Amino acid sequence: MARCYLIISSLLLLLVALSISPSYTLKIKSASFLSPKQVMTPGSVANPYLFDIDFPRGHIGLKGFDAEVVDQDGNPVPLHETYLHHWVVHPYYVRKGLNLSQLDMPRDLGSSPDYILVRNGGLCRDRVRQYFGLGSETRKTSTYVPDPYAIEIGNPEETPDGYEFKWLLNIHAIDTRGVVDRQGCTECRCDLYNVTVDEYGRALEHGYKGGQDCCYDKTQCRLRNGFDRGNKTRTVYLKYTVRWVDWDSSVLLPAKVYILDVTDSWERSEGSTGDNHEHFCHVEYDVKLCKTKGDGCVDVKKKSLMIPFNGYIVYGVAHQHAGGIGAALYREDGEGICSSMPKYGNGHEPGNEAGYIVGMSSCYPEPVKVTNGETLNLEFNYSNAIGHTGVMGLFYILVAQQLPEPGSSLQAHAKSVSFLAFPAMTVIVAVVVLIAAVVYRRQNMEDGYQSLST
Ligand SMILES: *[C@@H]1O[C@H](CO)[C@@H](O)[C@H](O)[C@H]1NC(C)=O
Ligand SMILES: *[C@@H]1O[C@H](CO)[C@@H](O)[C@H](O)[C@H]1NC(C)=O
Ligand SMILES: *[C@@H]1O[C@H](CO)[C@@H](O)[C@H](O)[C@H]1NC(C)=O
Ligand SMILES: *[C@@H]1O[C@H](CO)[C@@H](O)[C@H](O)[C@H]1NC(C)=O
């Protein structure tokens, strides 16, 4: 008898405990915005820096940022019409009361007393400073920041006196309707753009064949002879969806963005620390056509980087251009941390365009501890069955300083909000109820009387 009561009461306790934990669930908010409009014509390039874009305000934790190109009716535009080379967003502070038009804004918010760019954690010094950024893969790449982590922004204690917190969006779109060579235009081949100087009027480096220096804002890619230009002017927008939570340090742990670049020029030397100022990232590189044509045509590019921080990697994703066949991050001893693989489309419709990378797989590893001074290795693979210009090898990681303490509300929270936890919990609760009912019934029968419900 006593044992039965013990079982029932412990089951009830378990039930109560299980039904309480979902109350830690975060209220994830979501809002979609349209960027300022971009007017595109066949072969045209838009690469605007858009200041003070719409964005959720206040002290919040970012949980995701997704984007796609849409037309004036809100319909998704396929990559074979408007190729999305990239979009990037980052925050900045601007001196209060400053009232400048978009045109007056300096593109490089570098060092001005009026603006302070808020950079990601590193590692590239002056380039690749964004918080979020993707390209053609944007529609099918998960940017969700795993629970209980979030990217903390807008902390009023961190805002310098007299400044306001705002967001900058750079969109790089290439209209490839009617062009002579879609791949050449999306890879920014200089001959197709008839460009010999970069956007600041400086002569291109000797031997520079393609990349962002040849497809800057308002350049034009060559159109097919006889292509009917007609009136094909179209207005497009970047539609972006931000997911966030109000900041609550009792349930959230901050995670920081770091971006590792396979073209980083960093090399270990006497006394190097791995800090941002030791890095210069080229961002783009070329993949040369392989000499022995066949299946084995893989360009493997590697880079070893010293990690200048302590923390735990909780998310990772690579950025590759068409031709990419996978990327990975390893420890020095070869142990894998994250591999991110491209998904190619095989149709015509937006999100599934044949020949384009329409998604990259993201990693959600059990938090991987990394230690200041440790070396990590990057590996980026491209098929070089054909040559490529201006490809990229960026690896985004999210790093938490701290893990949830075992048994803490954060831990309970982390469990309760994971998508699988809800169905799993429902099953557990159902089983517990069932067992409790059976035990209760048996006990009642043993006692020789029936319970009211039967
Ligand atoms: C800022 O400039 C715009 C247009 O130039 C003007 O309409 C607006 O009133 C100005 N705002 C302030 C606070 O001066
Ligand atoms: C290319 O640019 C040069 C001047 O920079 C111009 O003379 C020439 O007509 C251009 N070619 C085409 C095909 O646009
Ligand atoms: C082109 O079409 C747009 C609407 O689609 C229209 O507003 C514009 O006036 C047209 N331009 C010309 C030159 O026909
Ligand atoms: C890159 O290619 C090399 C050689 O084919 C292979 O050993 C390696 O596993 C590949 N890495 C990734 C991340 O796909």
C-alpha cells in the first residue's frame, strides 16, 4: 500500500515538474520588412548601402535573420533573373540629431566622430564586419540561433552617450535577364562588364579577371545581341524577416558572431595573438580550371587560424558561391567541428533554381569548447571542372561565453523550447498519466472498492 502511494506521489510530482517547464518558453517575435526599392534593368547591378533600415528596436536578442528578393507585388524573384550576390547587415551608432540623407552617408563607417560601426567579434579587420549575411543560398539556409542563446543588441548600457543605435543593409544584386553569360555576370568577370577601373576610379590590379571590383553599383553586364530590351525595368526589394526576443538575462545567454575567411592572410609568427589587427581578408579568390579533366577536379583551399577567444561554438554555416561543394571547420588534430554543404536547385522556381546554390546546411553542434590560442582549420572545396572568379570561403560561427548551468532554469528552458521537446513531453506526460491511472486502479481494486469514475 505504502509503496503504491509512494509511486503515485512521485509520478504526480514528475507530472507537475514536466508541466511546469514549458513556462520557460521564449516569446519569439517575428517581423518582416522591405528594404528601400531598387530599380533594375537587364544586365544592371545594384550595390547600395542602405542606412537606418527598419529593424526591431530596443534591448533584444536576435534569433534569426532571413531574406529574399521580391518584386513590387511581393512575389519572390528567381535567381536566374535577379541574382543575389549577397546581402549583409550590421549595426552602427550615429550621433543624435544628425540629419543626413542616404547619399551623404559614408559607405565605410570606418572612423568618424559621427558614426561608430558595431563590428562582429572578428576575425577579419576591416572587411567582413557584418552580423548577418548570405547570398543566393538565403532562401534555404537556417539562421536560427539555438536556444538558450541569442545575439544581444541594443543594450542601453553599451550605447555611447549622445548616440543612437541603427542598422545598415548592403544589398548586391545583379540582373541577369538577357545577358550573354549568366555565370560570367554573376561571377563578375571584368570583360563582361567592360570595366578597367574599380568603383573609386583606380586601375584594376594586374591580372584581375573578376570579382566585386568589376560589378559595383551601376555597372552593366553585357547583353545578348538582339535581346529585346523593351521596357523591362523592374522594381525589387529585399524582404527580410527578423526573429527576436526581448532581452532577459535570466533565460538567455549571449552569443557572438565571428566570421572566419579562408582567404585570410594571417600567419602565425613570433608573439602573434590572433587578434583582429593581425588579419587581412581578401574575401574573394579565383578557382582555376583543373588541368586533368575528370571527376577528381576539386579545388581544396585551407587555412589555419589561431582563435583569440575562449568560448563555445553553438552554430556554424559556410558561405560558398556556385561551384562550391562543401566546407568544414576542424580542430588542429583533424576532429570535425562543423561541415556545411551546399544545396543546388534543380528547377526554375524561386528557391529551387537549377545551377545555383539555394541553401547551405547549418550546424547545431553540442557546444564545442574553443580556447584562446588554439588553432582551427578551415577547408573550402570547389569543383574546378570549370574555372571561377570571385568565389568566397566564409565560415560564420556563433560563440557563447557561457553554457547553461546544469539543472538551472536555462537548462530547463533550453530543453523546453527545442522543437522536439514538445511532442516528446506530451508522450511522457501521457505515459505517466496512464501508469498513474493503472496503478491507482489496481490499488483501488486491492482495497476492495471501486473508484467513483468507473
Ligand atoms: C531632416 O531632413 C529632412 C529632409 O531633408 C526634413 O524633412 C526633416 O524635417 C529633417 N529633420 C530634422 C529633425 O531636422
Ligand atoms: C567599353 O568601354 C570603352 C571605354 O571605357 C568604350 O569605348 C567601349 O565602347 C565599351 N564597350 C562596350 C561593348 O560597351
Ligand atoms: C515602363 O513600364 C513602367 C511600368 O511597368 C512604366 O511606369 C514606365 O512608364 C514605362 N516606361 C516606358 C519608357 O515605357
Ligand atoms: C574536400 O575535398 C577533399 C578532397 O577531395 C576531401 O578529402 C574533403 O573531405 C573535402 N571536404 C569537404 C568539407 O567536403
